[in-house]
Amino acid sequence: MGQSSLVGLIVQKFGGSSVADAEGMKRVAQRIVTTKKAGHSVVVVVSAMGDTTDELINLANQVSPMPNGRELDMLLTAGERISMALLAMAISNLGHEARSFTGSQAGIITDSSHGKARVIDVSPGRIQEALDQGAIAIVAGFQGVSQDTKDITTLGRGGSDTTAVALAAALEADVCEIYTDVDGVFSADPRIVQHARQLTSITYEEMLEMAASGAKVLHLRCVEYARRFDVPIHVRSSFSNKEGTWVVSERPEGDEMEQAIIAGVAHDRSEAKITIVGVPDRPGVAAAIFQALADAQINLDMIVQNVSAAATGLTDISFTLPKDEGQIAIGSLKRIQGEVGFASLQYDDQIGKLSLVGAGMRSHPGISATLFAALSGAGVNIEMISTSEIRISIVCRESDLDRAVQSAHSAFDLDADNPEAVIYGGSGR
Amino acid sequence: MGQSSLVGLIVQKFGGSSVADAEGMKRVAQRIVTTKKAGHSVVVVVSAMGDTTDELINLANQVSPMPNGRELDMLLTAGERISMALLAMAISNLGHEARSFTGSQAGIITDSSHGKARVIDVSPGRIQEALDQGAIAIVAGFQGVSQDTKDITTLGRGGSDTTAVALAAALEADVCEIYTDVDGVFSADPRIVQHARQLTSITYEEMLEMAASGAKVLHLRCVEYARRFDVPIHVRSSFSNKEGTWVVSERPEGDEMEQAIIAGVAHDRSEAKITIVGVPDRPGVAAAIFQALADAQINLDMIVQNVSAAATGLTDISFTLPKDEGQIAIGSLKRIQGEVGFASLQYDDQIGKLSLVGAGMRSHPGISATLFAALSGAGVNIEMISTSEIRISIVCRESDLDRAVQSAHSAFDLDADNPEAVIYGGSGR
């Protein structure tokens, strides 16, 4: 990518596994100093060391079965405080000035939803000042301060990535580098698809669909934030100097993927399916069902309603949801069974979801047909289907999922040993 | 004490050993709730759990041999952050609202001397607000924020006690309770003097002299702060409900100790003695010696200069200092030996110091004579003497120190089984 040679201000984010011990700290410090020595201004966002967060949660559970949200956030933010101070020390020890800042000091302003706060403003005055004075700024990931109450908040899962992107946006950084334990974003999970290829670049919207469909490398909120502020993200390995994957608004000219129809195949084993059998097909019934699920804060994914049988006036409604919300959903549906009058509930946690993601779908009909043919050829039965503008998702048996992913990956010529693949026009599909 | 039944706002300080684990947290939470239930407003200052601070220092040393002061303070303050959040959770679990605050949030404003910052202002607006809303406020001890740089600072040894007293002063609390692992302040160390008596009260100036003379129950800076703002301190055990020792400006009427000449006998084994032999007795020589020691930041305690021998024009100068500063002092003296022209240096770390402290000394001559007679009777040789208005200190062999303390304690009728002791007029001395 041409961008990497032009950058002047780089935000780098390192996760907890990269700084799990003193040796990791020193290795990360060395990498940061190398970037600094190349002439760049550097802001680093760091997570808590290794298992620190889990250990703190364990302590909390020892004193209280239901820790207060404000206090749990106060407790957990100690984790990044420790890692950022140690990282600053390790950098100082290499002869470069580094100053650590809490989320509050770095100006990460959030709402007051403890445990899952949203960033509503970033005022990085102290960070800019440190950069202006030639120092490396180290910022605690995952945390902020609430605008209303001035209480310490945490951003929830993927929070450190979001901190990094939010700071990169506010500081108008040239790139936000997310260091991880894989080389970048792949066309499929390499553990399932042997010939999965690392993507040179992917668009924000594709990455959003991939993340929402089970790809774990970047969290949804971080990608949403990057898209909103057009922050280029470079996902790369903390164990090598190889180029990773750029997440950008449009694939740059000359990228071999520039004209790709399909970016990749994501999969997800974390969902379950609930089928409500024998639902009276009259107005208001579906509304009552989904209101009950909304009241229980269930995160629904795919929803399918069969055509009702004319003879009975009854239909079936199926939906998918995270497995760990299954019991709550069943409970709230049972409470409205009398009122709604459905016959029974079926719970199935042996499902898998495959999603084909690609911006090229917009202008290329026939993608579904190719996918369904491939799955059929592999003997995979499709149980549910849903689509967005740039995504097709199907639900199948969990035991068929690996085979489904492999056959889809091959059908769209994504395999890395097929050099003419995935280029628009190359395959003619 | 009449005060305890009248109080409305109480500051309670708990040290790291009281909150070393979840059980300790819960016990302390119970005690706090008991105070709250009695109708008081309660502010709690808490130290880091058990060995947390040492563990964090160990981590710092793994990444850097000389950790930066700013970053070390950032690191160490994670310790109180953890303990205060857990304590707030434990209190919430008992059905009372508790909110934790960092030093910065509690308005502890300091200078920017990292590792030993001094409190220069306290603006406890958020604490007052929490109290006004009926909540228990939990404040991180030992930490603040610098006025100039807005960086996080730590207050150094005894810092949590100082935080408690500073908050009590700013909030105009009725009492600052310092919870510890002993029952209060004693007339001597009970491990040395079997019949040492717990003092009902002691004045600030006596407590200052006791603390400066080796009594460890309260730190000098905390007592200085309490005296300056006239904050009553109640030193008491975290393991019982017994009354402890009140540290106040004047002993209240009716206190059996009201007219006491001597409050107690302190001792100190942490000092060493350096003797500079054969110092030319001419103007400027002593100045050169002590300037060299000041430049090396040596904390001198007692200083004795012998009368010079007329024949030689040479004298000896002895001084005491903390043992752990001995090597630095010897080094800086050797560097000026050529210039100053003394003969040799003697280093002696087998000394002990005994201090007799009592406000009654001001109006009662003859205290020294009684002390020296007692020591002589016990076969203790006095090597150095220094006095203040309310203190007499002597240096003897460390091996004689226990005997010296016991004999002084008896000579001033401080033993607990002698009920008519220590009352002015009671002994006639």
C-alpha cells in the first residue's frame, strides 16, 4: 500500500496477549520505538495484560454476586492502567520518552452505560500536547469517562480497538494499526479452509458484514466508527513485520482484489435457532412475540416465517439468536404462550451459519444461484436464508458447516492457489 | 471520649492488611456499614490490598531498572483503584450505596514530586455531593493529582493516613479514625515493655516526637497535617470495637493522663552512627562536611561535636543517620577528605536510640537526671544525647536498648500495673 510510506501520525493498538508479560512488553516497546525512529508520531492504545481482566472479575465475584456497574468499571480500568504504565517504562528504558494516559486523560468521553459505554466525543488535547513535545503517547484502551456523571466507564467487548480508531479519527491519524495474533483478514478461517488467502484490502462495509457474520478479527463497533470517520485500519500481526490487511472505504487501484465480487466467507457457530410452531396467522401475533423478545433484550439475527397453511390458519416462525440468550428467550416466549396461543417451541443449538460477503454483489446477479449450487453439490441442506445488499447468509447443520465453507470458498475461486480467481471478469460469474 | 457520641461525619482509614483478601474486604465493609447505620456520614480511605504495591513494583523492575517516576505513580495507583472498587461492591452487597473515588476525583491536589508528593489543596466537591446524597464515599489513599501537570502522583510512605487526615480537614469531619493492627498508641512498644499501657490520648506534638523517634503507629506527615488543621485522630484496632488512642491538641479534662509529664518511651533501631575522627577545628570545616552530606540528601538526626583537644587543634564529629543511607554518606565524606583533612571515618550500625517524650517536660526540670540515673542503674552507657522542648533522646549500644527502654518506662512510673503513675504530682518527680 502506498499509504504506509507517507504516514506521519500512526495509532497502534496492542491487545492483552501481546503484553501478557514483561517479555511481551519489551517486544512491543521495541516495535513502537522502531516506528518512532522512522520519524512518525506515535500514539499507542494498549489493553490489560493477559488474564488481568478475568482475575479482576473473579475478585469482584468474591465480594459481591452482582457487582455494581460503576464500581466494576472502576475496578476493571485498573488493568489498562497497569499495562500502559509498564509499557511507558519499557519504552523509556529504550531511551525514548513515553507518557501514559487514562481514557479520561486522553479525552475519551462516553455516555454513562457502564460496561458498554459508547464514545460520544474525543478531546485528545493532552495527547496532542505530548506528541507536539516529541513524546510517545500510551493510552489505556477500553475505557473513558462519562460526560454526565464524570464517572469512569468501560466500552465493552472490542473496546480497545474502538479507543484506537476513535483516537485516530480525532487526531486525524494517517492510519490506525491493529496488532493481533493473525496476519490480517482472510477470505475464510484458515483453520477450515486450507487455501484461504489473506486479503490485501477490504472495504468498511464488507468488514462490517464479515464481523457481524462471525469473523472475529475486528469488532463491529470499531469498524463502524472507522467507516463513519474514514479512518484507514491496518490489521497486522504483532509477531512479524509483514503487511496485513487494510480496511478502507474503497479498495485502491492496483489491488488485485480491486474488482473482486466476493471478499470472503465468514462462519458462525455461536447461534441457536428457535422455532415457534403453530402460530395463529392473524395481525398482532407476530408483533406480540417480537415485543416479548425485545423486552427480554434478545439479539435476534435471522427471522423466517413460513407461508401459513390455508387449512389451519397456522404458521411457524423461526429465528436465530446467540446461544447464551436461548434460555431467556424460551422463558419469555413461554410466558406469552397462553395469550398468543402457539402450539409449541423447538430449540436447536446444532446449527451453523455461513455468510458470503462482497461489495461486488450489488452489480452481479446470480451469486445466490452459484452459492446454492455449490452447497447442494457438497450435500449441504439449507435451512434458512437471509440477504443484505452485499451479503448472503444461510443456516445449515453445524456438522455440515466446514464442508459448506470449503465448497463456497472454492466455488467463488477464492482459493489462494488459484491466481486468476476473484478478479471481476476472471471467472465470468 | 465525649466526642465519639456527638460525631456526624467520620473519616475512616483502613490499611492494606485489613483488606488483604475478600474476607477482609467483607469484614471492613461490615464495620463501615455499622458506622453508617448509627447515623453518621462516612468517608472511607483505603490502601492497596496486601502485597499489591510490592507486586506492582516487581513488575516495574522487570521492564525497567529505573522506572520513570510519573509512570511508577500511574502504575502504583492501580492498587488503591482495585481495593476501593472492591470495597464499594462489598458495601453495596450489604444494601448500602457506596461510590469509590480516585485521589484525583476526590480533589487531592498535590505538587508534582512523583513518589513523595505533598498535598497542597483538597477540593472534595464530589465527596461532599456523595455524602449529601446519602452514599458512603470510598477514596483511594496514597494518591493525588498534581496541580501543575495534572499528572497522577503518590504521597509516599504513610500516604493513606495523610489522605484521610487531609480529607477530614477539608470536610470538617468530627474525627479521623485510623484503623490498624494494634489497639492504639502505647507508652512503649509492648513487645519490649510487658506492662506498656495504652494511652487514652496524646497531644499532636507528643505524637510528632514519638513518630520522629521511631514509634511506627502513625506517620509524621499525617500527624503534622492533623495538628495544622486541628483534626482529631482516633487510632484504633480494626479487629475490635475497643476505644483506641485519641491524638488531639490538648488532653481533655478528666483524662487520667491529663497531667502526665511523660507520654511514652519510643525507640529506634534503624539508625547508624558515623564518627569523623581528627577534624581540624577551624571555621568552615564543619560547614564543608555538612554541606557534602546535604548535597547527598542524607537525613541527619543527632549531631555531636567533642570539645577539641587544645594540644592538637583536632576534634571528632559524630552523627546518626538512617542505616540505609550509610554507604552514600561514607562515600561523599571520603570525596572531601583531602580538602577537609580529617584523619579517618568510623561507621557503627550497632546502636539504638531511646526517646522520652512528654509535654510536661516544659514545666518540670529534672527529667534528664531521672532518666540518666535509671539508665545508669540498668548498666546502660549513654553515647550521645539530644533534646527538644518535650523530648530527650539518647544513643546506646543496640544490645542495651531493650533494657534501657524497660528501665526508663519503670523510672517514670508508666507501667500499667501502677495506677497512680504518670499523673503530675503522683510521683513527685
